[in-house]
Amino acid sequence: MTFTVRLLPENLEFTVEHGQTVLDAAIRQQIPFPYRCRVGACGMCLCKKLSGEVSYQLEPMLTEEEQSQGWIFSCQAYAQTHLVLTWDE
Ligand code: FES
């Protein structure tokens, strides 16, 4: 299963395969995505989900409020649907 991720405001698109994190998919497709640790610790890869669903193997260090605002850890998030993400607050 492959899903499309659209990144705003740049409007960049890349695909994410089943079993691949959003960050891994972006890096493989040379999308300029900020990251450092890739293990859910540094927060560099945090971005906001405008639409779609993600899942995690380990619950991310986000409060319920942050999750309800759409914040995701891209290095830990697996797409369950097509996604629209943004770095804009
Ligand atoms: S890259 Fe550090 S939390 Fe995702």
C-alpha cells in the first residue's frame, strides 16, 4: 500500500510505502525534511497534520492536546491514509 504525502506550504509531494515512516520516505525521495535523531527524541521532525491518519509503533511523546492539534513525529509516524502536512503553525 502506497500513500501520497503533500507538504505545505511548499506543495511538495512524495510517496510513503507500507512499513516506512514518513521521514524515511521523505529522505529517500530527497525531500528537504528537517530531522536529527530519527528516534523520536529531538523534535526536529515535528510537523502538523492537516489531513489524514498516522499510526505509531510506540506512542510518541506528545500530549493529547498536541495530538489533537495535529502534531506528529514524522520519524515515528506510519501513514494510514494519504496525508497533508505542514510546518506552518
Ligand atoms: S528526528 Fe528527532 S524526533 Fe524525529
